[in-house]
Amino acid sequence: MANIVIVEDDHFLREELQHILQKEGYSVVSISTFDAPVEAIIQANPSLVLLDLNLPDMSGFQICRTLKAKGVGPILVLTARNQLRDELHALELGADDFLNKPCHPKRLIARIEKLQQLYATMPRLLKWAQFTLDERGNILYAAQQSVALSENEAIMMKLFINNSPAIVTKEQLFIELWGSSEFVDENILQVNMTRLRKTLDKVGMSRSIKTVRGIGYQLIGGETS
Amino acid sequence: MANIVIVEDDHFLREELQHILQKEGYSVVSISTFDAPVEAIIQANPSLVLLDLNLPDMSGFQICRTLKAKGVGPILVLTARNQLRDELHALELGADDFLNKPCHPKRLIARIEKLQQLYATMPRLLKWAQFTLDERGNILYAAQQSVALSENEAIMMKLFINNSPAIVTKEQLFIELWGSSEFVDENILQVNMTRLRKTLDKVGMSRSIKTVRGIGYQLIGGETS
DNA sequence: TCAAACCTTACGCCAACTGTAAGAGTAATT
DNA sequence: AATTACTCTTACAGTTGGCGTAAGGTTTGA
């Protein structure tokens, strides 16, 4: 379902954009910058975010970076300030495309469709240090080689990469794997850790996961053994 | 290895672009439009193609479409004619981004890096019509949705996409699936075809594979049912 | 040295994938 | 319309891989 979130302060513009997009058959949610936007956006689970940078403060860039870190879909940035600096900054912070206002509706639509297409087609890659995880195929690239991960292994690896280099607590793992930290035997976690480690060894990433006694585990920027 | 191909007729501009990119550490190959460009480009195996649309004839668009069909990496189109029509057309034909000349070097670099990032590493994507097959993860993207393919299904789909719109003979399928067309019950092929078709139906691609009585099968540019 | 925390291995269940078999459906030909 | 060759579908069983359980071994740190 093509579900677009518009983040825009100007009420008039918001209506206009919404109208354009809806005419194309998109379902649209508009959010003003003041409505705790990041949480609201994530909850809307958009297939694309249309982010206006006309915001008085620098918060637009911050939103951009946060959204990207959270793995929210493609971000298309709009701005009226025709400045190269803004464009570079936005792209660097994770925006996937950039358009100046005013912008012809057809151009806007074309760019939106292109982004959706790129995102739908492209592997979603999660990176940290020498690890790259393809979230769709559950394939882990490390150094030169790659391995297929099982579902559980991928969930854990995702957690580790997302939190690295911080420690991932056992509770986080429980929640991510089984939805709750209650009523679950601790051993099952250890078994899954063993399995993940064994799989990592296949690509020469021995000892990449350190155990933090009593707390949890930690992915460390390992060496090729 | 970041390997960029520039397709540009103007000798002076070509030098300039090449210079800019090489300063950023890219390895660059320049190709003029007359050097049977498509084959040359494919052979260079670029991680990005910089395509100038200043070409006298309409051949630039044609190159764009052909490259995309062959699964060559991201295509960034440059043009001096600041026309919305060109941009829409290029994007529609498979270009991944579009910039007007003159273009600030920093902007060019930023866009190139963004595209590379989106495309990320290696994945060999196979495309035909509305089908895109990720050969690593055996994931098929069609229209908006995607499905996981089993090993056999992926092998078959790969054959179909590589040969489309030509007919794929039963023998080709036998060879690809079981190494030989001898000593194999024909029924097993039919069963696998049924299964592939059922899987394609999941992404709304009904009737995408036509059977050619006595010969084989054929992937056709289907509709979203 | 001792106990808590952690690791490993083996086992069985389950789901997904694949090939086999048998019968039903379909298209071309007479 | 009947025949026949070709194709499709469904059900079944063997195999494999992922997962959780259980039980015993190993490490860590006081």
C-alpha cells in the first residue's frame, strides 16, 4: 500500500501537496512539525516521507537523520531555499532525494515513483563496521564472504548492528525474538547465541560477539581471524 | 571498486567530468556515443553510469532503457536542456537520478554517492518488464509486492527473465534444473511450473507464464490482475 | 573452592521444499 | 464427436533445515 507521510508546517502547502498526491491514488497522512513528528511518522509506517525543510529551526535535518537511523522508508526533502548547502546536508543526513520548491507536480510524482521503485527493488542494507546485513534476504556480508542467516540469527544480528557498539541486553534480545522477557527459559537464548556465533565463524568472524556477564552481549568490530 | 562510466559526446565536458570524479577517487571510463556504447558499457561493468542526454538523436533514451534492461548499475542522467519532459522521460525509462547542467561538482558527487549507497554493494538484480529478481536472496519483486522464491522457482524465473520475451524450451529448463534432459520424467517439470505460477499469483502476476504447446513456456509482460 | 552464569551438544518436532504418482483437464486432429 | 497427445493439478512421502527442550559441561569471580 502506497502510504505517504507529509511533514510540512505551512497549512496551505500541506493541503496542496496532499491534494496532488491523493489524485495520484496515494494514501496521505499530513503531520505538522510540532506533533512529535518522528514517533508519529514511524507509527504511520509510510512507504515514503515527504519532508519540508522550511522549518524555522534546524529540526528538519534532525528529523531526517532520526528517521533514517530508524530505518523508515525513503525520504524526499522539499525546500524553498535554493541552496546547494542544504541539499548536500540533507543528502548526507540520509535524505534520498531533494527537490526545490516550487516544483511541478509531475516532477514531484515522477521522483516519488522513482524512489518507491528504488526502495522496493533495492536490498535494504544495515551496516556496522565490517558487517553488512541484507534485511530482506537475511544475508550477512562480512569481509569478503557472505552467509545466509536463519530468521532468528538475522533478528539478533539486526539488533546488534542497530545498537553497536553498545551492549545489547538479554532482555532486548528476548523481546525482539519472543516478544517478552517473561516465561522464557534463559537457555534458549544461549543456544541461539551459540548458533549465531557458529554462523559468524563461517565468514571468519570469530569472537565478534563478546558476552557481558550478567547483562547481555556486545558486537565488536572484529578482525578477520 | 567504484567504477564509473561516462557517456558523453562533448570531448571537453568529458575531460572535465572525468577530472572531477577522479579527484574523488573514482576510477573512470569515458565512452563516446558512437562506440557501440551499450556493449562497451556492459563490458566495463560499472558501479554507476553517468549518461549525457545531449545527444543529437534520441539514442540517449534508448541507451538508458537498454542499460536498465541489462541490469547495469544505477544510471545518473545529465542534460543541458532544462526540460521537465526530458526528466520525466528519462526517469520513466529507468534512469535513477537526473541533474541539469551546469551542475556544481559537489552536487554531482553528492548525488553519485547517494545513488551508490542506495544501490549499495554487489547484488545482481535481474529485470524484465515489471519483474525484478534478486538472485542472491531469491526474492522476486513485481509491481509493489515481493515474494520469496524457492531454489527451483528462482532458477526457472532466472531463465525466463534472461530469455524474455523468447520462448524457453522444456529442454532448457531441464538442463538448468537437473543438468540434463535425459532420464527425467516430464511431469516433474509440470509440477514445478504449477508451483512457480502459484507463487507468481501471490504478487498478482497471474497468467504471466504462457505455455507453448510442445515446445516450452514463455514469460509475458503481464498485468496486475 | 564453590556457585552462579554461561556454553555446548544431542534430541525431537515442525514447516518448507522437492520428487513421485495418479487422475483430470485441454487442445488439436480426424 | 471421438481420439489422442499433451498439459495441469492434487495428494503423498522423503529430506532438510530451523527451532525449542533438556541435560550436562565449562568458565568466571569472589
